Amino acid sequence: MRQPRITHLGSGALGLVAALVCLTGAAPLDDTAAPPPARPPHTAGDGPGADPSATGPTTPPDDATEASSAPTPVAEDDSDTPAWHPFGGSLLVSQSIGTGTFIEGPAARPYYNLAVVLKPHVVISEAFNLNVRARFGFDVNLVDNADSTRSYPRQVLVSDVRLGLSMSPVITVDFERWPTSDSSASLALNAWFDLVLPASLASQIATKYLGLRFGAEATFSPFDWLELGYELSVTKNFNALPNTVIDARDFSAPPKARAGDPAGVDTFLIATGAGVTEWGVGNSVYLSFSFLERLTLYVEFNITHAFTYLRDIPKDELSSPFAHANRGRSEVMGGTIELAIELMDHLSVAIGTVTEQTPYSLDGQTLRSPFWDGTNGATNRQVIYLDVTGTM
């Protein structure tokens, strides 16, 4: 099963997601601008672990003349297997460097981000593989640039908080690879449900008060060292207003706003015209290849479709030629290539690259590569990351 991961976004990608309005209106750590993606995103695999035997072998009485009704002593279990407990989780510390850092001259956009994500879980039913889980974290740009979306240097942004249930697996089917083989392949189905609580600044701007996420994942393991997977997720957001808004009292002069669907003059909130995402649908396919005992190569492609609230706002001269009237629609595509090594039990290190961008170029004519950014210049829509993950 995949390890918990987060989505890496450079400062340019933050602007991209802000323009498209990410799935949950959350900060980049909420990894919902693209499917809970970009690196092994899925957390339904945080299972309970093994259940060791509770008793050891028994021994007969030493005295052959002892009555048969005497209690039989139980030998101590001196195995090194730790006792099972229902609590678990993971802690991820991630460092990301944007490719705009390596551009020379005035076009350079250096970017260095530090993110921390905590994912605890509790097993509430071994029989049904049912877990209660949570997710929260924060990130900070240690090195930033002129295109930053942060309010001030080294601003710490918290992510939305997720609380949910996961069943992993819901069902598993084992079958022979071929008639003459002694080993078997397996097919598994996992499912989860999350409540998304708006703790992030982006969710506040989007006037979000709740999000619901549903997801399912199918995995196929034809060999012990190979896993193929497909993941589908659906997000429904609940927002007070269908637009992102700004507070006029934060400006020395009245800010400009396009006509239609104002938030309300008496509240000093002005609609920006950027629609808030009501629905999001994410699709992801991945391949995980394990070799040399503790090394794993991971490759993933994902794409997310976001749909705004239905509004009576037709296209006008300020609209993009690719925009949709009334109910806006946008897509974000992501690609991940990663190499991970397990240093010891419960501790692993990974290095990889994540690219997140729109599927087509700005003119809408050229299909972009999902795994390498060659058309966005120094916008940091591709990052190189180094992760340290600890599990319990």
C-alpha cells in the first residue's frame, strides 16, 4: 500500500491553483487542487498492521504422577514481535525546490518550501478494516520570489483539517497467476470518506464552511514487487458565497470589481469574479515497483476537474476565450516520479519530482507533458522534493 504523501506546489503553481480555485479552497498542503496526488496521495492504506499471537505453546506437567486436573503452565512468548495496538499514523517532513530557482538572470524565481503533515489514525474495527483518521499540517516558503502569493516573507500557512473514515481493504480477491504457479496475485478495493474543516486562509477567502470527500481505490498486485492502482475521488464544497471575496476595508481606495453577483455593500465584501469550486472530480493511476529489498520506484499521473457554483454571469470582454459561462470549469494535471528507500522499520526517505499544470498550453493548442514542465518558464510548476517519513 502506498505511503501518505502530499502535493508539492511552487509559487507559480499556487497562482495557478488560486486562479482555477482548488477543489477545497484549501492551502497547497490540502492536496486537493490536484488529486490527493502528486505523490502517493492516498491515506486509506494506513491499516492496523499485523496481529501477533496472544499466547505461546503449552507444556505438560513435569511430574508424571500429578493429577490430570492440575493447571497446565503456559510458556512465555519470547518473540520480538511487539504487541498490537489500535493507534498509528505518519509524520511527513518535506522540502521542495522549484525549477524556477535554477533559471539565470532577472527571470529567475527562487523557491524553497518546507512542509509538515501529520496523519494519525485509530483502528475501530479489525473485522471490517475500519479506521478513524485525521490529517493536518502547515508549510512555509523559506525562500520566495516576486511572484509569491504569500502576504509577507516566511508566512506560515496551515492546511484544512480532515477527519474521516477509511476501510482498507473493503474486499480482497486472491487468485493464481497461472495454473503452474505456487504464488497468487491479488486485487483489492479500498474506500474512504472525509470531512474537510476550513482552517486554511484560502478556505476563508472562499467563504467555505465545510467540505465532503468520497473516494475509492482499486489495486492490482500481479507480483509481490509490483502494484498497479486507480483512484477516484469526488469533493463537494459548501460555501457561504459563490465567489471569492475581499474586504474593502483592507484597501485605502475602493478596489475594482466586475459587475454581477456582488457579495454585499453593507458587509464591505466585494466579489472578485473568481468562482469558488463547488464540485471536484479527481482521477489517478499509478505504478509502484519494489526492488532490492527496501527500494521503491513510484510513478503517478492524475487529473482533477473542478466545477464552480452555477451563477448568472455570462462571458464578457474580460473573460478568457477558454472560459465557460455561468458554471466555470477547469482542469489541473499532475505527474510524479519518485524513488524511495526504507532506511529502517518505520523510517523512509524519498526523492522525486512533481509537475502540476493545466493539461494544455496557454493558447489551448498544445498538450503538455505530465511529468516535465517545458512550457511554463520560471513559474515553479515543477518542484524537486526530498521527504522524510516516519510511521507508527
